[in-house]
Amino acid sequence: MAVLYYLASSRSQLWLSERASSTAALLSVGAFLGRITIAGLVLVALHFLTPLDVVAVAVAFVALFSILSGYALYRFAKKGSGPGISSQVLP
């Protein structure tokens, strides 16, 4: 689940950064809220449909997502190629 969330996160940020419009920041926040909502619904479904501990699953999700994000930042700093996030504030 964390890998899929990471892929969705990086793909949506790449897609938004390529379309550098005035609403890119608002769309980024909307995409984040949408991904968090879907992840929450998956956790609620896991709680009701499986005997898994939801807190343990949530902690594992956060840990794996943090590791994947850290690796992406390391790769960006080391090679100069990252998920395509623009650091330019003004067009």
C-alpha cells in the first residue's frame, strides 16, 4: 500500500509540475487530500475485513513511505535527477 501511495504521489507531483499553472499548488493540495482519503478508506476496510491491527499497519505504511521518500531525496541529491518537482516559485 505504501509503494502504491508513493508511486501515486510522485506521478501526481510530476504531472502537476509539468503543467506549471497558477493553480498547481491548489491541485497539489487536492491530490494530497485525495490520496490521504483513499489510504484512510483502505485502512478502515482492513480494520473491518481482516484481523490486522490498524495501528501497526498505519505505522508500517508511514515507515515504508518515509523510507521511499528518503531514498528519492537521496537519489535527487546524489544524481541531480528526482521526481520532477520544480523548485521555481515564480514563472
